[in-house]
Amino acid sequence: MKKFLIKLSVYIVLLIAGAFTLHYILEKRIKQVDLDCQTWENILSSKISSDVIISGNSRAAVHISPQILDSVLHINSYNLGMIGHTFPMQQVRLKLFEKYNKKPKLIIQNVDFILTFYRESLVHKKIFAPYVHEDLLKDELRKMGTTEAELNIPLWFYASEWRMIWDVFTRPSPPDIRYKGYRGTNRDWDASELDKILSGDSIVAKREPEIVALFDSFLNECKENDIQVILVFTPLYIKATEFTKNWDGEMQLFRDFAEKHDISFLDYTHDAICNDTTYFLIHTT
């Protein structure tokens, strides 16, 4: 019995050690093959010294180029845009940026109709695993349904992602095509998603009061900390605009924010670019 317990203890220790080792190797490999980790790495290693920060979802990530802003306005900007995430997660990234880097003078905040609703599912899940040691991020992941086991047990975060794990280890590291967080792309227009939307009744913009209050609190905090904010609604394909049921009401929300906090709101949704699919990948980006 004693020998059995010794062997069992050895097996358990080896299993735990193996799990931690594989977890470490997997996270290291994710950082190599997924360019979305680049911004997280730069934030947490205090490598961003920009005075101007661009914040928002994928529309910010692919619409607002630091290279253009820097060259024309002679500033130092960085794009923190996050693919698929609404304001709560965007704010987590901003807070971690301010924790590890110098305070920005200006935040260019992308706004649109998904800003003020809560996303309950985690988009692009694998890129968060290497950074769950950060309490701010861990708390937000809990709100999005991530379990304590996923947050604290090695490899559990990837329990349902075996295909992703295979892809991570078999895919070559991609070339670094980003510039200061910006991910400009040159791809053909894809109307399939918009066609599905247009076959329905209408696009209904979502708004959740607690997220509206959270955004309002964010604007107050920026003012208290002498951080200027500019709200920007980047171009949106015209058919998506016309098919949005409560368009005027949602746009008024951003005008009200601008008026209340005495900040600028730049609305590009009626710019000529919105009529030409050449400049879009899909109806939103």
C-alpha cells in the first residue's frame, strides 16, 4: 500500500509538472503566432510611450491609423482597438495601459452601436489566457462566464479549444503587419453578412443602462485626470446606416455625452466614403 501511494504521488507530481510545462509552452506559442497578443505584451511590459491612445473595438483597430495621425499631426499615438469587444473590456485594457505606462494626454474613443451593450461571450478567447494573472482582466473574464477552474488550473482555459491548440502548434508565425496596434488590411468587400441582415426586419442598436453609466463614469474620470477625450464614429456603410431602426436615438446618445462632458464628437457616418464598398471589408469595417 505504501509503494502504491508513493507511485501515485509521483504520478500526480509528474502530471501537475507536465500540465504547468505544457501550459507555459502553449502560452509562449500563442504570443508568437497571434498578433493580437502584441498589444497586450506592449501594454504589460510598459513599452508604449504614446501621448495619444486610440480605443474601441475592431472598427477602431482597422479604421484609425497611428501612422497617418503621427505623420500629419506630429503626435505619438498607439491603437488599442480590440476585436469584437464592447466598452467594459475596452476599459479594462485602458486601465491596464495606465497602470503600466505613462498617462495619455488624449484618448480617441471609437463609438458605435455595440459600444453600450454587454458581450457575455468571450471573443478570441485564447489571447487572454497568458494575462489572467492581472486582477482587472480576471474580474472581467469572470463576468463573461469564465470559470474559476479556467482561470486557475493549468490548461483548463483551453479545455474546449483543442482544435485551436493544434492550430497554434502547426501554424507558422505570421509576419508582423501591424503598426502601433493598427491592423490595416487590403481585402475585397464581402456582402454576405449584410445580405443576411437586410433580409430581416432591421438592425436594432443595443443599449444597456449599466454600460451607458459605465461609459459616463469613464468620461468623468478622464476629466478628473486631465485626459482629453474625443468621440469618433468612424465610417459605416450607408446601407447599414439606413437599415438601423433606432439610428437617430442612438446618435443622440453620443451627442449628449459630448455636450455633457464638453468634448468633441466627430461623426463620419455621412461622409462620402460610406457610399463606396471599396473602403470596407464588411458593412461595419
